[in-house]
Amino acid sequence: MIIHSGVRRFGTARGAGSSGPYRLATLAPVLLLVGLFTVFPFVYAAVTSTHKVLLTLPGQTPFVGLKNYLDVLADGSTQIAVRNTAVFTGLTVPCVTVLGLLVALLLNQPIRGFGVLRALVLLPWAIPLVSAGIIWRLLLHGDFGALNGLLLQVGAVHSYVPWLSSPHLAMYAVIVAHVWREFPLPAILFLAGLQVIPGDVADASTVDGARAWARLRYVTLPYLRGPLLIVLVYETMISISVFDLVYVLTGGGPGTATSLFSWYAYAASFTFLNLGQGAALSFIMAATLLGLIVAYLRIVRVGEDEV
Amino acid sequence: MRFRRPLVVQATGPRDSAEGNEGIRMLTIDELVNSAAAGRIGRREFVKRALLAGVSAPAALALLEACSQGNQGGTGGPVHLNFMVWSYGVETIQDNIKNFEQKNKGTTVTVQDTSWFQYHDTMATKFSGGAAPDVAYSSDHWLREWVAAGWIVPLDKYASDLAAYKNEWAPYALQGMTLDNHVYGLPYYADLVIFIYNEKLIKQAGFDKPPANWEELSTQAKALRDKGISQYPIDIPMKKDDPWTIEIFYSMVYSRGGHMFDQSNSPVFNKPGSEAEQALQWLRDSYVSKNLDPAVLESAEPDVVKTMGAGQHVYTVLAKYNLAELNGGQHEQKGNFRMALMPGSTNSTVGFVRFYAMSKAAVDRNHTQAADQFLQYFGGKTSGQYVVAKRWALEKGLGFAQLPLYDDPEIQKSINAWGSVELEKKQAKVAAPKEGLTPWWGTWDVYAREQITSAVVGSVSPKQALQNMATKWQSLKQ
């Protein structure tokens, strides 16, 4: 009786909810927010990218079509930023993924005290990026960096190493800082995936004589396909769009050595005050990200079909 | 409209204080109006307190309306100003604001600061995003750009005593704040880029005087390295996002007798064999020979002051006020630093100015009267004295555009404690403002710094870097 009454009330509520004005009224706040903070900026940026918008020339914003896109693509600085971003992403995504997986495999062992370690491993990820950048800058500074002090004391180097001043070392320094900041999230995602692998499957493979590598390859990794996809997509997006770390750690320097795409898009807008080109660069970056995500999804689907 | 009748009570202690009503004091209508104008209390709170004090509701609303109009209409009523600065001596700024507010009861000021390195970009975001302050620090770096963008206004119309002040300013400072015969600022400080050396350490290496030119500096630096006194004797801030880099590079070119631009603002720095090419090649050679600290490309001004103070380096080129910090601050080598004329055939250097500007937003908000009073207090005279400029000079060693301050015995004594008034005057005589200041100079500067640092690390040749800078200049001009 009580259940029946409840069903009736639920049915009434659904009936009221299905009416047009009610639905619109409940959706309106969300639609307004999405419109205001997503659709409007997107459209505004799209319009800006097709106009010449220089903050130093207010009131003179002629329509230029795709000129901003063509100009930035032809610009040598963009090409440097693309190359740097490709190197950065190509190195950070595999490093973050592999390190995350290794840490997850380690934390999945039934060893006393690893519960605390699981919480601690999240710490770098919990530190705000700007703070992480400042910490790494103080660690790596060529004149008073703590790392140099340590290496000098143990005799590993004879003089301070300019980690952030050398064009080659600076890029690796940013990569190391990024990997350190990013690996905890994949580790936790992989750990969650590892913990749902049925124990009897793992046991059966061991009984069948599968060695550690074979168990990882044929038992563990297929179960981690979901988390792996998430990690790859997320980390690729983060690596391509990383900004804060570069901003704080190197400012894109020395020279253009660590000028990444998102940094360059920012510089175009707010340092060079060319909002039209800045918007065009942002759209190019968004399109690249979209293309990569689609490619990842296809690769994983093909993999699923093969399984 | 001024009232002195005690009107309402206000709790000054924390809300959850166990002291109950012990922290309550009487407020006059003036204070209540100021609080409303400053945004410290809202409309509802204002009316509630006015009603509590026995003012009728219509009267309270009318008062609030008057207050609101005063705030926005520039009718002499309470005004709240937003003041944007870069992060230097913020406690001093706040104390100056407190003094200003005491002298100008109708005006309240909120200060907001951001790092010098991000100041340009932050201000561009604020101005273009509709969050412009009423008054702000600016620099000769950005004057043309900010004027072209319509972000700041000429002061001729709004600053009452401007004409009288102009005659007392150093020429390079006046030039740095002037565009098309309009003055856009009152000086916050004006200073010189100078050559600084550690006298004790160069004597230890057997030198009794500082280098007279850049080649001599290389010789001295090598000797210091060979004797193990310093691993990298020269340190110059060249971090990509440090705006000092370009002023230092200009100084190195000027001191060799060169120019960056001609009278028509066309680049001359890229001419074969130019002084700019010599200066950039010298930097590259110093980097390769290890006379120049390889960490210069990650070192901004504060980093250089720290390492010089610690005795890690012996020579640097910095804004003059850093000499006051090096000789007066908590540094191992405190007291050993001296200023020398900029090495080179002409000893010329950059004289620059940072100034207080009034925004277009202040005009739109009708805050011009209050903003003018603010600018007068901070950059002009109060009771016949340059109160704020003198305070900066005495407490922080900042240079000043107001030349009569050099005659002030207190200032002379203060400067001579860490530097030399005579040498400073001598250097000022051959100082020149930055060339090529145009609306696109600020944008070009960022690119130029990138190229200079690329040439120093060897990613491009000095010649190519200068050519790239010239090409960028032409494209920005178009």
C-alpha cells in the first residue's frame, strides 16, 4: 500500500516534469550558465579569431577571415612552439603513464604500511601547479638551487649546473617537474583498475605457469584498458595545454627553448596584445586535442575488436 | 555635506568576540558615508545603521543616493580609488595611502599589487577586461602602448600643478612620460642603469679601479676566475620575463657610443658591425668563456642582488637603487659595493622613469578630481615638499626625477652612505631615455629579449638575432 502510494506520487511528479514549461524552467539555469560560460566565450573567440584585434589599436577590428590562422601557422615562433610541444608531450605522456602504472603495481602489493603510502603518493598532484613550479624553480636554480647544493656535496658535480638556463636541460627540467606533478593521478586510476581484477584469474594464470611479464601482458593490461584510455586522453590534453608550470618555471626560456603551444597562445594574447592571433592559436590547439582524442578512441576500439 | 554628530555605533572587534560590546565605538555620518563609499558596508547595512540612529528612511535613502552620486559623479563627495602597483615596498605604499587618506577625508584607496615580471600582462588583462584601476604604476616601457590602447589619459587636463613640476624633473624622466607634447604621469621614481662592482674582491685580484670598457671587464673577470676569487665574475639579470634585460642591453649599446634606433624610429641595431652587435657578441663571448654566469638566463634582478651580496659574483649592471640594497641590506658582502661609470667610450646609459598614471576608467567614473589629488600627493608636492619621492629615496634608495631633491642635505647624506651623489650626477649627465618608444615597442621588447637570450646561449648568432629583431620591428610597425 505504501509502495503503491509512493509509485503514484512518483508518477505524478514525472507527469508534471514532462510538461514543456516545467522542463524549460528547470533546465534554464543550467542552459544559462552553459551559454554564458561555454557557448558565448567559444563563439566570441571564434569571431575574434577572424578579426584583426590588436589591443593597441582599439576600435579598428576589421574582418580578416582566416588570415590570423595563416599568419600564425607561417610564423617561425609557432613552429618552434609546436616542435617543443610535440617533444614535451611525446616524452611526458609515456613517462607519466609508465611511472603511474609501476607505482600502482607496487601499491597493489599486500604490504603493511602501503595504505598510508597510497595517500601520500597523491601529494604532488594535490599541490597547486604554480606552487609546484616555484618549488622546482628553487630546487633547480643554477645559482642557489637545492639540487645543485646536494649534487655538489656528494661530489656528483664540480660546479653548479644551469638546469634552467641551458636550452637542452631546461626542457628536461620542465618535463621532470611535469611528470612528478602528474604521475599520482594515473597511479590511483591504475590502482583502482588493478583492485577489480578477479583474484582467481590471476591465480589461474600463475597455476598455468605464466611468468610475471606474461601475467602483466595477458591478464593485467587487458583489465586496465579503460583506465589506460582515460590516462592517455587526459595526460595528452594536459601536456598539450600545460601553461602554469612553464609560466612559473622558465617563462618559456631560455630563448624559446621551453616555449610550449599554450604558453605561446597566452603570450600572443596578453604579451603581444594580439587577441585575434591568440584566439586563432587557441582554436588550433583545441582542434589538435580533438583530433588526438578521436585517434585514441579509434585505436582503443580497434584493440577491443582484436581482443 | 559634512556631519559631526555621533550617529551610529560600530563593533570594531571580531564578530565572535567574547568581549561582547566592549569593542564598540561611535561613528559620525562622515565615517558612515566613507564606509559606504569604500564598499565596507552595503546599502542595506547603511540604511539600517542610519535608521538606528534616528534618521528617517527617506532621509537615509537620500543620503545613500548622494553618497552614491558622490562616489561616481566626482561632485566632491566620497570617492573610492583603485590603485594598481607592482610588488615593491607594499607596506610603504600602504602607509603612504593611509597618510593620503588622512589628508583627503573624502577619498579612500585600495591598493592591489602584482609581480613586476607579470605587470604588463596583468594590466593588459585588467584594462581590456573592464577591471581597470583608477590610478596605476606605469613605465616609459609601455607609455606609447597604453596611450594607443586608450587605457591612460594625459594629465595636462586633470593635474593642476603639472606645469610647475615639469621644470624640476630630470629631462630623461620628463621625456619618458611625454607623448605628443602631453604628459601622462607624475614620477614614482626615476633612476639610472649603472655598473656595480665589488671593490674588495677586485682589489683582492690586484685591480685598483673598475674597468673602463667592456674589453677591460673581460680581462678583469678572467683574472678573478684564474685566481679562484669567483667562478663566474659577471652576473646580469637576463631572465626572459624580466623587463630589465632590455634596459641593460640598451645601456651596453649606449655606453659604446651606439644607438638602437635613429630619429625616425628605424632600427640601426642590425647594421653590420653596429655597437648592438658588438654588445651582443660580447655577451655571447662572456657566456662561452664563463666570465658570465651561465645561470643569468634564469636570473632576475632579485636573484642577482642575492648572489652578488653573497660574493658569488663581482660585477653587474642593475638599476641604481640596488646599490642601496647591496650596501645596506643583510648581505655577506654588505658595504663592499661601488658604482662606476658605465664601461665604454661614452659611459652613457639608460635613464628611465616609472610613473603614476590616471586611467581612462577614472575619467569614465568621474574620479578625476580624487585621482588628481592622489597623483599630486604621491608624485608631486605636499606643503612644498616632495614627501613621497623623498621617503622612497631615504628608505629604499630609489632615484628621483625631482632634481631639487639632490640639494636636500638629508638626501645627500643618505645617498652618500651607500653610493655617491657626485658620481650619480655625472652618470645622469650622460644618461639617455630608451630609443624607439612607439606603441609597438612593448611588444617588440618581449620578442627582443627572447632573441637576446637566444643569442647568448648560442641558439642563433648575434647577427641573426639582431636581424630577427629588426624584422619583427618592421612587421609590428606595419
